[in-house]
Amino acid sequence: MTFPSPERDIPFISTQQMREVDRAMIEDYGIVLMQMMENAGRCLATVARERFLGGDAREHHIEILVGKGGNGGGGLVAARRLQSWGSTVLVRLSSPAAEFSGVPERQLASLTGTGVTVEEGPPPSGVSGLALIIDAIIGYSLRGSPSGTASMLIRAANASPAPVLSLDVPSGVDTAAGTVHDPSIDATATMTLALPKEGLRASAARQKVGELYLADIGVPSGLYETPSLGLSVGPIFAKSDILRLW
């Protein structure tokens, strides 16, 4: 499957504008975070299957690196879906499970009984045989350089021969200014959400992003036209939930 290119120019938005989109979705439109996370994770699993697994998720080994925030929650949804589609999935947490709260905690609990293995901390050296690594450690909430276990997971992913698919932004890249921190994920591809973030097209960041895909998480088109945003977007996902931007 080849994901289509957009039929019209798509605006890039600032991190602050994306926060306003998230706020309006929940507070003004009543679209709960769980719904958005499910949409993000479903699209992430679809990009993984169609772009990296030859259109068939069965009998592939996938490692998903998960943070405790909303980005990690999307990764957990993808883990559940890919396991149900026939992949063997291992989730590695960048924070202890006890530190998860809210919707990400619920997504982590939903993996119970699915067959997905969940481990805390970085992988042992020399892990091989992976078809894909999915990076869902840190999203647009990044504050400074990744540290601790998150840093170790990023370095391990970069050292692996497996391709890496990042959710929303490669962990360690600042979506506001496009600053690339040390360490940061060297993604083969990135699937960003709703609208692409300004920082992703900065020259240094673009080298980390790899191929860029855009996924529909259910934002009503009218939301973008509100005075707080003032954007003309239109039905950009009329033909596909996922678009390839570059």
C-alpha cells in the first residue's frame, strides 16, 4: 500500500497551536483523550504494517519504546493492535509502570492478557532479529535533552540495524524550534498527528525525521478555523487517514 500525498498545501503549526488543538478537542468538542490516543495508535500500527512489514504483520518481531505520557499511550495502542494482527511485540518502558497515570496507565493495563511482553529499562546489548522499532518515548512535551532510561533507549535504538518509526516526532527533537538534542532518535520514518509541527521541517530536525507521514486523529475541520487558530485546512483526509508529506 502506498499512502497518498496531500492534494493541497497543508499548514505547519507551532507547538503552542497544537496544545490549543488538544485543548479544544477535549474541552470544546468533547472528544476525549482516549479517543485521540486510539486513533493515533491505530494509524501508527497501520504505517508500521504497510511501510515496514510488507502489508502483513504476521510473524514479525517488533519492539516498542514507550514513555509515560500521551506519546507513550499511542505506542501502547499500536502494540495492542500489532500483536492482534500477528506480530510478536515487546514493549520497553522508559519509566517504571508505577509512574504511569491517567489514560496512558489505562492503555498499559489494557495490554494484560494480550500476549504483549512489557519490560522496564533498556534492552540487553546485542538484540537482533527485529523487523521494526517503534519510538513512542517523548512527544512535543520535550524539555531539554533526554536523560536516564529514555536516553539509554534512544541510544540503543540508534545502534540497532532495525528501522525506526517515530510517533509524532523523533524523541529528542524539539517540535518548536527544530532543535536536535543529544541523544535523539534517527528515524527511518515519522508519523506526526493532526497537522505537522513547525520544528519538523527545520534542516537539522528533518535529517532525524526521515520520511514524514501525517495521520488523522479526528480533529473536526471547523476547529482549525476558530479565532484562536485561524487556519484553513479543509478535508485533507478525504481519501485516506494517512498522508505522506515527504
